Amino acid sequence: MSLWSRIVNVFRGESLNRQIAEEFEFHIAEAIEHGRDPAEARRALGLGFRHREESHDARVVPALDSIRVDMVFAWRQIRRNPGFTFTVVITLALAVGANTAIFSLVNALLLKPLPYPQPERLVSIYSRLTGSMASDQRIDLDGQQWESLRDQVPSLLAAVSSNSAEGVNLKSAARVQYVHAGRVSASYFQVLGFRPALGRGFSSDEDRPLGPPAAVLSYALWRTMFAADPAIVGRGILLKGQPYSVVGVLPENAQTPLAADLYTPLQPGLDGEGIGTNYAVIARLRPGATWEQADSELARAWDPYIQRFSQRNPGQRLAFHTVPLQQGQTGSLRPRVLVLMLAAGFILMIACANLAGLTLLRVLRRTSEIATRIALGASRWHIQRQLWVENLLLALIGGAAGTCVGFLALRGLLALLPAQFLPVSSVPLDLRVLSFALSVSLATSVLFGMLPALATRRLHLRSAIAGRATSAKQTLRLRQALIAGEIALTVVLLTGSGLLIRSLIYLETQPAGFNPTGVLTAKASLDDARYRDPAAFRRLLDQSLAAMDQIPGVRNAAVGLNLPYERPLNDTVTLRDGAQAGQQVATDAIYVSPAYFDTLQIPLLAGRAFSPSDGPAAQPVTIVNRSFARKLLHTENPVGRYLDRDLLIVGMVADVAVSPGLDSAAPLTTEETIYVPAAQINAKLLALVHVWFQPSWIVRTEGSVAGLPGQMQRTLAAVDPNLPFSGFYSMSDLEAESLSTQRIEVALLGTMALLAILLSAVGIFALVANLVEQQSRAIGIRLALGSTIVRAMVHTGRSGVTASMAGLLLGLAISAILLRAMHSVIYGVDVYDPPTVLTVAAGLAMVTLVATTVPVLRIAAIDPVQTLRAE
Amino acid sequence: MKKMDSLQGSLDLLVLKILSRRPRTHGYGIMAAVKEASSDLLRVEEGSLYPALYRMEEAGWIHAEWIKKDSGRRARVYELTDEGRKQLGFEESRWRELTSAVNQVLRIV
């Protein structure tokens, strides 16, 4: 009989035993037929039991068979204690679920290879600053840097692109659609490793400034808008108001970092856009080239740039280096995701501490059973194995439940995230995640099984069989230490999420600087050949705004290049007077129609707002915000002063909240801003800003107006039928988007903190409840000797309170050290925030009080007479 | 299992030999055949017989099969495999060597 059949026989135990029994019965029947005494024949066959066991052993792998027996026994134990099993499985499901969900994110973001051929050879470029302003971050290039990279770094095949996909108007047949276009340099698709499904990528001729207009379609756009036309290559489309010829279609499932609907040549140059660092860069190591080679070639190619920088910034050192693209793409998310992973790990440890306490109790309760089995000849190894099999089985059930919980949690989490928030298209529950969940479950079974297993090794047979509790005091200490440990971790999680909540509240309650209610906005793309002419642009604004003013219920209508909460255009202006005269300073710059401040209700603090008379031929004027006046002009009333050559400041408005562009101090902040009349923008700037930004039409209504979006769209279409709105947004949509990262962090970490405190409460409850049960006799004696019920309650509940307080102190100490790392992600609140610490301490005290009070209430039901008679 | 080690050599040999003469014999038949052939001098312990049979089955020397007897009961009958035949030759020669060696000792001393 082969080993395999012996292994198989392990699982056919019953039928095997039946077969052996049948053979023996036949033997005995045969013996009787040959005239032997039935009883003698049976005896002669030996002790049936032992006999069968030996025969059985010959036909199975004994070790495996006893594990099967252990499993069956464990399963029965698990079914016999539904309460215990339920607690363990729920605890594990929550802990493993949290870990599975978070790990799925880690997997999708940091571990799964990018969806390109040979993704490990894709490169992003970082600059490292050493000195007082030390930093290490991914960079964008200006035109000069791009040309040296392209021509002087032979180990890299490099490409540049726009920083994001920009809204443009695409007309096909009679329909105009607002789609997202990515602008990419000629080698972009080659770097990613895509071979177009139809046609080709961009030629270097098309990528030259003023080169022929060409477009590459994404597979999805080709299918939906062009009905998968196989003859699309060479056809003309009307894009940005001018004809483009389609040169290729990308393959199905080809996702670029831009995730655009279609692509046009970037046409990078030294002028215009190329003056600033506006080009995002990716590269691929050429065959045979190494990362070190690329770094040293990069250092040589950009040496003039580095020299210039160190002359201007003495004491600072600048260097460039290559970083794998995956790391570069997820650089900003990585620390956040790892913090979440750490928090999930805390949850797991808290759960394990609880389970260790529970299983320890359970084993202690079973000591007399175990001792009996040892006395009857079971080896200690056998007992140990039995306990481990039980733990393992529980962990596997809990792990399976946890994977389901994790899957659901992940779906919820992804629904919470705004579109395009993650740089990956999907977060799958793949084999790596599943094996992670399995290993986590196995690890928990080891962690929570260790303690009880150790406890049974020091079992005193005599006292155990007599049913006396084994070293109750020592066990209590151990369990208290476990509770204190888990509470310490809970405190860290609570404090951390408390700080995040305080920070979010700070950000959300910052004065918006305008009235966000009753406002509806919509974007349209003016990156359009027809609106490069400032006169046409002015006409569009005048006519569309005049028509929108006529919509019943609309109080004001305005246009602005940017809205509050958005990241505005960064520009520079030259100061004319004061200590900094002649110096160029960075500022946000926003063009607006005259009614912009009225419509958004941004308070005018000094001077006047723009009027229709601030036209192209009139005196160039500007309105600055208070931050600009204070920080750069050092005045509370800048009206009448000049910027640049002859830009007259005619007013000052209040600061509004924006996403940071100049200095990323907080996700919502106020920045120095100048506003200029839309009518006074020159043609060159107009074309450039409309490539980057899509202006918003803003409407303020009296109360709610039915069908407002449709009316706005129709009004715009009446002025220009080929100009679609991208979508309609309220101000709270925009605010929510700018704070989405913070909200998600609060939601995730807050959920985990709640989970932690829930688990801790269960832990304290279990500790005290068990103590009440164990000591009911002692308590009975106390009561009989004249103790009051309240004193008995306090005496018993003290153990839980002590453990909790020790945990609180330990947790605060750990938080003081650990949470300093949160410094960079919280705003408007200090890492050592007394209200947060007090709230955490008070909350924990409350939870502790409830979790100890509920079980000690049972003391009131103890009848001293009854308990004294019990033994 | 260990307890049977001393017996094992001869028990295996006897079982294999019986099965080579009378293929498809059941456990009781094997036991009876040993008794008969040795004129009641040798007795196979019934308690050792079945573990030995299963062990030899596992080793691939014998092959077992359930057959229906006229009485309506099922019997498990055994027969030699090719490997069992080889093993029988090996056991027989080993037995001969052993007995001749023991005889030699008895003669000399």
C-alpha cells in the first residue's frame, strides 16, 4: 500500500475500520464453522480493540490520523462553546479584515508591478537638496532641462508630458464633447512600451513647436466616439476648435499615467510653457544601461543648472537622481499608506492580546479535563498539539471571515475615494492579498495560542484534577499586562486619529472668505483655436454672462479662471516700491469678469471692484487680496500703488481659501493673489493659461432653481453651440475634493481607533467578568463577613481599572514619541495637543468604567449563603 | 508493532509460502493451512496475523480482494504479487542460511 493510499485512508477512517471489523467477523465465523467455541475464537483474535488499532496503523499514516482526530475533537470543542467561538471569530474577522483591506492598497500601490512591459526599468527623476532646505522629491522639467536630458543622457530613453490630462472640446459628427487630452512628447508611448493598435505614435516632426496637429486616441474613445472605425487613421477630427489628423489608436487596456481620452503632441520648447518647470518626465533605461550610469550622465547633462543653483543659493547643494517609476508615482502616498498599515498592525496586536486572554481562561477552565487526560496516559505533546490544532482551526475560520470583511471594507473604501485619487486603476483581492490574509491568520493563532500553551506546560496534575484554580494570581497579572498593552496601542491610535480629526476641523472651519452657499459652477475648455483672439474671448464672456443673468432666479453670473478651493495659476509680478522694489515675487493670478466678487460675495476691503469700463484699451488694473497687501506691500490699503510697469491697484479683497500652489503648507490655505480683468489679458498669456486651466462660469441664485444646469448649458449653447460644459459643481463639492485626502485619513484611522477601543472594552469586560466568576466564593465570604456590596464591587473592578490606567500612561508615553512623525500631516494643531490628550483620557476612562461596571454589577446578585455552600 | 519483530521473519515466510501454494486464501484459511501443513506443530497467533497481512499488503508483496462467499458473507482473500514471489525466494534462502548456521553451531558445540 503506497504512502498516498495511507494518507487517503486517514480520511476514510470509518470505512477502513468497518472493513477491518468485517474481516475479523468473517474470521470468527469461519472459526466457529470449524467447530471452535465462539467466545474462545473471539478471545483468540486478541483484544479486539488493540488489535484493530495495530491493523489500522498499518494502513494509515499514524501522525496524520491523530491530527485528523484532533481536528474532529477541536471542531466539537468549537461547536460546544458558541459564545467563545463567536467572540474569537468576530474579533479575528475585524482584525484580519482591517489588515486585508489596507494590505490590498499596499499591494496595488507599492507591490504590484506597473502595467507596462519591463516596469522595473521605468524611471522617474528626483532632485535632492541638502542644506537648510533639505528635500528629496520628484521634479518637473523646464524646456532647457528637457533638451539636455533628451540629447545628453544616452542611457535613458526619456519622454515629457503635460502634468495632467486637460479638458478640451472634441467634435465628431454633430456632437461636441468635453474630453480629457494628454499632451505627450514623441517618445512617450515608446517609453511606456506601447505599440499602437492602429497607426503609429507621434513623429519628432509632429512634436516640434508649430508642428502639424496630430492625435492618438485611447482604445475606449475610439470605441465609444468613433464606433471602432478601422479606417480612423488619417481621418480628421475637430479638436480644440481646429482640425487634427488621427495618426494612431492605443491598444486596449493601455493605461498611461495621464489616463487621458486622447493624446496630442506636447511640442516642448524653450519658450512659453518651457520657461517654467511645466513638463512631467518619465524615462526608460535603455538595454544594457544601469541606474548608476543614468545618474552620472544626468549629473553631467544638468551641471550648468546645478552650478547656477548653487551660485544663487549659497549653502544649498542640489543633485539629481533616478528613482524607479513605481516608487516615484506613489512617493506622496507611500508614508500615508504605511501609517495605515501600522495602524492595522496595531489592531491585530490588540485583537491577539484579547484572544490570548480569552484562550488562556478557556484552557484554565479545562485544566481538570486536561489533567484527566494526562493521567489516563495522553502525552503532554499530545495535549499541546490538541490546543494548537484548536487555535489553528479558530484562526482559519476567523481568517476566512476576515477576508470577507476585508473585501467588503475595501469596496466601501474605494467607493469613498474620489476618481483618479489612486494612481492605479484597480485594487484587486489577488493571490498575494489572500496569502497575506492567510499568513496573518496563522500568525495570530501563534500569537494568541502561545500563552495558553505555555500555561498548560506547568500543570500540576494533583491540584488540577482536584479542580483548584492554578496560580490565579499569576494569571491575573499576566492578563492585566495584556490589557495594559492593548490599551497602550489603543491610546496611540486614538491620539493619532484625534489629531487628524482636530486638523480636519481646523481646515474645514477656516474662514472660506466668501459665501459658498447658493452657487453653482461649470467649467468649459477655452483651449480652442476660436478663442485665442482676445476679442472673441471677450465677446463670449459678455454674451454668455448677459444671457445667464436673464435666467429666472439667477442673481449674478460671472467667469473666473479659478475658483476658491482650487489651485490657481502661479505667476510673478515685479514690485515697484518699498524695500523690495524691483524684485520679482511669486503670486497667484486669476482673471475674472467684473461681477466675480459680487457673485462669490468676496468682501471688498478697499477701493473698488472691476467694472465693464476696465477694457483692453483702458488703464491696466488689478485687485490684490489682503495677504498680498500685507506680505508683499506691507500695507492695509494698497489702492493707488503700482505693480510691474503700470499695473494699477484699484482695490483689495478678503483672502479666500485655495489649494496651495506656492507653498504646500496645508491642503487648504490662503495665498497672495492678484486678480486682473478678463478683458485685459493679452493674447499670448490667454492661449497659454487656457491650455492649463479651464475657466468656470459661476451663477448665484435666490433659493433653488429647478433645472439650472440645463438652462446654463442651453444659454451657453445659444452663444456658442460648440462649447460644452464639463460638469456642474457646487462649492461644497470643490471643498470636499480639496480635503479628500484628509477626510479619507480621518475616516480610516478613526474607524480603526474605534475598532481598537471596542476591542479594548471587550478585553476589560472579559477580565473583570471572569474575575467575578472566579472569585464569587471569596466575594461571598467578604459579604458574609460584613463587606458592603459596593466595596466588593470596587475591590473586584479595581483590576480592570488598574490595567486600563497603566495602559493609558504607557500609551501616552508612546504617543509622545511616535506621533511626532505626524507633524507634517496635521494643520492648525500641535502634536502635543492638550484637548486631544484630555479627550482620549476621558473617553478611555468612560469606556473602562462601563466595561468594569457592567460585569461587577453581577456581584449584587451573589447570595453569600449559596456561594458558601457551593463547595 | 515492535513486539512482533522476533516473530516477523518466520511469520512472513509462512504466509508467503502458503499463498504461493494456495492463491486467493483468506486470513482464517492461511492460519488453518499453517496449522495443517505443520501437523499442528506451528500455530500462527491470530492477533499477529492481520497486522502482518496489512503490512505485507502495504509493502506490495501481497494483493487483497473482497470476494463473496456462498454463505453470503464477504471474505478478504490474498494472493502473491510478483514482488511477493521475489520476496518469498529471498526469505526462503535466508531461512535456509539461518537454519543451516544454527545446525552447524549445534553440531560443533
